[in-house]
Amino acid sequence: MMTEIEEAVAAEVQPSLMTNEVQVIVNMPEAANKLTKGLLDIYQPSLTQIKDELQELLKKQESLFDKMEIENKHLTETSEDELCNSMYSTIKLYNDKLRRIKREMSTIHERTLKLKKRALRLQQIKQREALVREQKREEEIRREQDLIGKPAVL
């Protein structure tokens, strides 16, 4: 079916195909290495930066965790301390007393203000009454003097 010319051409092309396949197979690992190197060059700086930031974050978390453990230990110790508990109850008691005294003082202050206003009003009323009485007395004195006869001047 194939002619002699076609067979000759096929015979020439086939060995070159074999060598190309071997070259492709041989060059595959080299290409893979170049590809991975290229990918690493692109992503490695940002990944190393992220790694450093994560390590720093972990260190900070550990220090915060240690501090929280210490604070929790202090809080449990103080909550178990009888002197502190009695002091807290005493503080609460005196705080309640202080609030009560403040409330009483404010009501007393309001009462005194009302009493001062009332006293001022009463004082003004008394002054008006005294003024009215004084005016009436002067008027009566004038009337009496008008009723008393005046000596005739000759």
C-alpha cells in the first residue's frame, strides 16, 4: 500500500521522532525544575513574610496566654482570701450606708431650701404688715393732730 518513496520518508522521519521523544523525556525533569524554581521565586517571599508574621503572632499569643494564667491565678487567690472577702463585704456595707446618707442629705437640703423660701416669704409679709401698720399709725397721728385745735394766731 505504501509506495517506496513514502516508506523511505517514513523511515527517515521515524528515527528523528524517536530522538525527539527521548529529548522530551530527558528535558522533562529540567523543565519541571525550572517551573518549580519559577513558582518558588514568585511565592516564596510572601510565604516567608507570612510565616514570620505567624511566628510573631504565636509568640504574642503565648505571652498573652501566660499573662492571663497569672491574672486568673491572682483572682482565684484573692477570691479565696478570707481577709479580702470580709473587706469586700465591709466595703459594700459602708457603700450602702454612704448612699443612704447622701439620699438623706439631699432630702434635708430640699427641705431647708423650702423652709428658707417660706421664711423669706413670711418675712416679706411681716414687713408689708409692719409698713401698713406704720402708715396707719402715722395717718391716725395726723388725723388726731388735725382734730386737735390749732392755736389761733392773732
